Amino acid sequence: MTDRDGMWRAALFYCALTVVLTWPLAPRAHEATLPVSPDTQLFIWTLAWDTHAVIHQPFAIFDSNIYYPERRTLAYSENLLGSTIFAAPVLWASGNPLLAMNIVALLSVVLGGLGAYLLAVRLGMRRDAAVLAGAVFAFAPARLFRISQLHLTTIQWVPFTLAFLHTYLDSRKPRDLRLAIAFFTLQVLTSGHGAVFVVVAAAALIVCRLFFVSLSSASRILPAEAGSHASQGAPSPESRAPSSIVRLVKDIGLTGILLFVPAALIAIPYHRVQVEMGLKRPLANWETVPVSFLASPTDLHVWIASLFTETKLGDVASAFLFPGIVPLVLAAVGLITGIERPLRTNAALFYGLLTLLAYLLSAGPPLGLWPLVYWLPGFNFLRVPSRFILLAVLGLGILSGIAFERLTATASTKARRFAIAVVGLLFAIECVSIPVPLDTYRVNIPDADRWLAAQPKPFVVAEMPVFPSERYQTAYMLHSMAHWQKTVHGYSGMRPLLHEVLFREMRRFPDEASISHLLQLGVNYIVVHPDMYPPDDWKVVEPRLAQTDRRLTLKYSGPGGRVYALSGPNP
């Protein structure tokens, strides 16, 4: 069986397991999603915007249509651009943005498993051990139950990057380095969190390699022998460094530079936003509740926890961070049995260190490393350091594969198949939480907003009512998908001060202050949705709208709302 055959079989296995462990999401992907929140609607809008902008304004894609008149508003949160390669074809074929989001989420699980499988194979593991490694990374509860958080579940390109980086460091083939760069860039474009994870993992790998190479060189050249080696003209590590750098540059080549350019360019709007808007995550509230590392939503883990405490861990935990009993036990065995010389290329040692580093970044005081690194470029965009547990799960997956391979090294083929079936079944049982809770959902765009789509462009729109709940903002973002014109509404990782003031004023619409401010900003249309007002509030607003205001002209009225043109002098 070729490597390609192994990849296809692993992919089919991960597809089947994804369908089972997320049941019934896959068959209902067109009409349902995990419990709907403003973040869910933000992800739907983001993927739809990316798909629209790639065709209509590819060189100004970060100037999204929300939070008018601000610029680079896509950089207020995760841009999800890398996921457009999956979302766009679904949107073009079906016109269903919910289906597109769900496909992206489900594929992230499958591709995550496949990437870890490839990484394990590149590290020299047998295919059965590699399948287990991929399964742990894809389906460990701490990873699988992030599937509703699109910016966290789409970290599937991290193991692909590491797979080709390992291969390059071992073989020094330029093709492997360029593929590592390609997957690195793809991860940066797909998820900002994933970008931080892949930078940490790749940097740790390179540092470990350099450290153990230096250690090996030092052990071979003892101080007493250093002079004789020098007199014989043996190259020192220092003299080899320039030639290594030259070779690295040649191996990267023009192709590698071009592959890296998108990752570099995408940092520009984020830097501009950070400087202009002061976007920076504070160090406050970074602590992870310790019990979170034991918390999991799966049926088995909840039952086991109930044997020891009446408290539901999910109610007191800050996140579900428990990866499962099977991965932890196997990882410990893999670390103990897998460390051997040469240390430079020892996978068990490196992934043990990477797992430890990820746990320390996830942990709260006094062990947590976050206060020491949060100021680094890119790190201060992360809101919750406990999310580094996702990188730890990758390390646990590789260590689990190593353990299984070592434990079954002398077993017959039949015994190995039985062993992988038993271990896989035990792990699958740990991951079960079926059925996953779903909300039936549909992106409903009112007729009033569809009417706007036929009006001369460009224009700027505001919608009413506005209340403190972010669901109003995300609903209006979805409405804007009918025409993709600028809207004052927005929900993202941050909110401009201008809009904090504006939204407070808009809650009193149609008073003088709200109309004047909207006119000052250049808003052309105001869409009013009577059905979105509480009945008592609408009884107050409707007669006020009926009063003649020379700046408001009714242009459309129907079941989906009313559209008023806003024009005239601003007193």
C-alpha cells in the first residue's frame, strides 16, 4: 500500500468518525448548527464577506462593510480567509452560508486528523500508530468540542507544517521546506490563533534542533582536543553557520519567498488597527481555573466526575481542557519509552517538551508562562491563553502514536489490529457526547434589505431597533449580505469608540440626536423592523415615525420592514 493509499484510508476513517462523534450535525448541516450565538453569526458573515470580497475587491478585502466609516474592519477579529477555499464553492453552489460554515468546521476536524497522521508517518511511525495519533488530535474532547469556535477548530494546517519542516530538517530537500512554508502561510490565513500555535511549534522545533546539534558538536570536540582539531583545519560550528544560512536562503528560493508573502501581508492591516485603535489584550483575567484541566463535556467523563464530586465541573471550569484518559496514559508511556538517541531527531523528546510548553502557557498562576510572553507580537491578540491546550493535544497525539508503536513492536499483525481496535474503541467511547445539541437556524434576510439591493450603489445603511444585545448587531450584519453595502452596525473582537456612542444614541431613534448623527456620518437609508421591537416599545416608536420629518422619506414598506431615505440639512 502506497503512502497515498494510506492517506486516503485515514481520511475516510476520520470522515466517518467525524460524522459519528458530531451526530447529527453532518446530515443537518444545511439547516442547523451548534447553539447559536453572536459568534456563530459573525463566522457566517465573515465567510460570506470573504467569498464576496475575493471576487469584487480582492485588494481591499480588509475594508469590510461593517462599522462604517471605519476602515480595515475585517482586522478587528479573525479574518478566516484561508477557510474561503472550502466556504466559497459551497456558497456559490448552494447559496447557503450556514452550510458553508458547517462544512468548514467539519472539514477542520478531518483535516486535523489527516495532518497529524501525515506528521506521524513523517516521523517514522507505522500507519496504525499514525492513525491513532491523528485520531487523538482530531477528536480529543479539548479539541473536538471547539468545533463551534471556527477560529479555534481551523488549526488543521499546524501538523501539516510540522510534517514538512521535520522532513526538511532531516533530508534538506528544498521542496519540503517550501511545502512547510506553504502550509504555514495557509495556517496564518486561516486562523490567527493557529498562526500563533504554528509559530510556537515551528520555532520550538528549530531551537531544539540547533540546541542538540550544538550539544552534539561540543561533546565530540572536548576542550583538550579543540586545538588539534583546529590545527587540522576541522570546521568549527561557527564557521559552518554562514554556509548553513546561505544554503537555507537557497532552499527557500524565490518560490518560498512568494509563498510567504501572503502571511507577511496579512500582518499589515492588523498592525495598523492595533496602532490606530489601540487593540491589545490586557493581562487582566488571564488565569485558568485549575479544575478546567479535568473538565470535559463527554458522557463518560461527566459520569466519572460525578463519582468524585456532586459539583458539575463544567459549571465551575473556565473551559473544557481535559484531553481524555487514553491520550494521557499513552502519552506518558510514549514519553517514557520513546526517548532515545540521537536526541536531535527524537520525536518523543520534542513533543514531550512541546506538550509541557503548551500546558505551561495554558496554566494559571503560579506555573503559567503567559505573563512572560503575552507582549510578543501576535500573542496579545489572544484573549484566553488556555487555548494553547490545542497545541498540547497535538503533542499528546504524537506521543500516543509512539506509545502504541512501542507497545506493539513485537506483536503479530493480527494482534496489532486487535490492539488498535481496542484502543480506538476505548478512546472513541471517551469522546462520545451524542447527540450534540443543535439549534435549527436559517439566515433570514428581510424583504426590506433585499429591496435595498436593487437601489443605486454605493450607499450606507443603518437598521433599527438597536438594543444592548449583540444579536441585533450580528443580525444586521447578516442582512447586509443582501447588498454588501456599508453599514454602521458591527460585532467583532473590538468596537470603535465612535460606535459605542452611536449605538447608545440609536436606541432613542427617531429622536433628533440619532437622526443628526446618522446624517452626519453619511447614512443614506434607515431600515426599521417593527417585528424586532418589543410590542410596548413599538407602540411608542410608530407614532413618532408617523410625524413628518423632512429628513426621513419613506421609500419602502412591507412585511420585512420599512426603508426610509435619509437626506437634507443637518441642523
